[in-house]
Amino acid sequence: MNGWDLLAIGAWGVLLLKYWLTGQLAVLVHPNYFPLTIGAGLALVGVTGWQGWQRWRERGRPRLVPEGNALLPRSWSRFLLLSTAVVGLVVTPRPFNSQVALDSGELWSMTRTMPQRFRPVQRPEQRSLVDWVRLLNIYPEPDAYQGQRARVEGFVVHPPHSPAHRFFIARFVVTCCAADAYPVGLPVDTPGETAQRYPADTWVRVEGRMTSGEVQGKRRLILQAERITPIPPPANPYLY
């Protein structure tokens, strides 16, 4: 195995372990896949160490060197693997933000929240944001929830052309990894104050009661805020 191959494999192993040890793995993959990811990192580092030891033992022995451009395609693959790992080691992964939620076009559709995984909660104020959205997927009539208490946490999204007193509270749902993350959210009305008081991507806890109204030309469930509290971003920003 070429020395550059070893370097690329070792770099990827170190990268996966770095994500685990720094707590950044939760930003990239579902917790169910933590053992697999950590095991892959350990295996890659182990292979690199073993192969490096073998190469050190065989130092000084003659080796066959391919002629011509036989290594050119492989050289490019090495370069891509190694450069990607180096970028990952240098750049800190960040959770998706409000602009990604808006660009996805799925914030209002609520069609991918897997209602089959829904577990009913007895008290409405104990429902998470994704619980509310999954409940609406099962029974989408907004009037059925009029007056129910709610207490949800998420980040602020300001869709274009929204009323001055309204923002969306959103979270991203992950089924496997960040590549399949999609947003879910609820509109929040802030009577008596402007929604711009809460900048986009600010994490908040909203407490209030459910009501209904028009959102994007359709009648939707709306959380009438009674109390909005800024909170620090959670260590794990995703829902499952």
C-alpha cells in the first residue's frame, strides 16, 4: 500500500475520532450510527498503524514501481480523500440554519415527518416540536387543537412576506445523517411585539396556546406566544 494511501486512510480515521471526542458527531449523524462511525474510525487508524509497521519492517527491500501513468487515476483519488479529510480536520461542522430551512421549501409541507413513529403524549405541553408536526400529519384539522397549551424549543426562522408579528420556530429532523435532514416548524404569533425582536437562528423556548389562522394562504395551526425565552443552542440540535 502506497504511503499516500496510508496517510489518506489515517487522516479519515483521525477525523472520525476527532468528531467523536469533540462531541461534533451529533451534528453529522444519527446517534444510532455512533458505534458504527466510531468503529470505522478506530479500524482506519488501526489499519494505518499496522500497515505503517509492516512498511517499517520491510524498509530497504526492493519494491516494484509501476511504469507510466498507471497511478494517475489512483493519485487523484488519494488527493481527494486526503484533501477532504484535511478540510474536515480544519473546519468545524455547523448545524443547519434558518436559511437552509427556507431554501429546502419543506418548512410548510410537513410531509416527511414519519407519522408511523409518532408516540402520543398525554399532556399537550409535553409535546416537542416534531410531536406537534407529526400529530398534524395524522389529524391536520387545526381547530381540533384550539386552546391547547404548548411549550416547544427551536430556532427562529423569518419567512419572506410574513406578518410583522409572526415567525416560525423550527428544528431539523434526521433519520440517518445530516445529508437527509429536513426542517419542521410551526408559525408563532407574538402579539404586542414585532417578530424581528428575535433574530433568525436565535434559539428560543416558546410557551403559549394553540390557535388557527391563515399561513401561506392556507389555514394552519398557530402557536399564540405568551412567553418567549432565548435559550442556548443545544449540544444536539436535531430531532429524530
